[in-house]
Amino acid sequence: MLPRKLKNMNLFNEGNSHLGEIATVTLPKVVQAMEEWRGGGMLGPIMIDHGLEAIEFEWTIGGHDARSMRQMGIVRHDGVLLRFMGAYQSDQDGSVTAVEAVIRGRHQELDHGSQKPGDDTEQKIKTVCSYYKLTAAGQDLYEIDLVAGTYIVGGIDRYAEIRAAIGADGGIGGIGNAFGISGQLNGIGGIIGA
């Protein structure tokens, strides 16, 4: 069996295509934040899961891209929407798998590189992500929303029980129910009045 290799790709920034301009992308690395623990009676340490580390998406675009420059310093943590689309083909049977990454975040770094007439000119951008979803052949591989505390892998929500335990699934109603307050809450006054 031969591996599927990237044959072509595109990147969209807020729905605007970078076809013919995008040079490289580095899809986000998903890293479990873990720390070592060895308790009494254990033969050796194990790693304890503490959620995820920061998620970054790096991409390089040819030439001079004013759109990404204008997005620097955006206030919202999810103020920039990026969408990577890649075509991965098997040289064994010729079949193509569509891979899509949807990213919401903001740019942390924009490197213009060296500028010299006659030489290649590129911009390198690092986007820190608050949301990341990766899909292959129409199947969701994982979906991560750092702010909402959602970590879905292969259709399984790894943090659903944790969110439920802290009342994070029901919004303000979840908080009210944790205090035994029934009915709709009206802001702070609703909590105090109860």
C-alpha cells in the first residue's frame, strides 16, 4: 500500500482564495499537556493529562499580502478565519482524498523576510488558534474549541463529562442549576434575588 501524498492545495483567508499564492502550510500540531506523576507504590511515573497546549498554524505566501497585514493586532481571539484545502492522492489506485482544516484565531507573527530585487519574496505568518477542525474524505478527525472546552476526536467528545461536571454545557442556566436555582436567571440580580 502506498501513502497518499499532497498533490495540490489552496488556502482561504476570510473566504478569499490564495490559489497560486500560497507556498507552504504547517498544519497545527496537537499536543496533550501532560506532567509526570509517580505516587507511592507505583513502579514508575505515568503522564497525567492536563488538556492541550497552544495550537499554532504557520503559513507562507508569495509576494506581498496586504490582507494578512491588515489583520495584525485584531482584538478577538477568533477574529481571523482560515481554511486549508489539500488534495492527497494515492499513486497505487489514483484515488484522491480531500483534506480540509478550518482555523479560527489571530496572527501572532508576520515575517516579511528579506527584500531584494530579483529574489523570491515571501511572507511567513504564524496564526495562534482558538478553534481547529480537521476533516479527511468527509470524516471529522478532530474538532477543538479551546474557549468552549470542546475536544472531539473521531466523533468522541473527550471533555463532555468534564464540561458537564462544572456546569459548562448549560451556559448561565447550568450555573443556576448548580446552585439549585430554578427558572431563568436575569444576570447578577437573578442570582442575588434567588
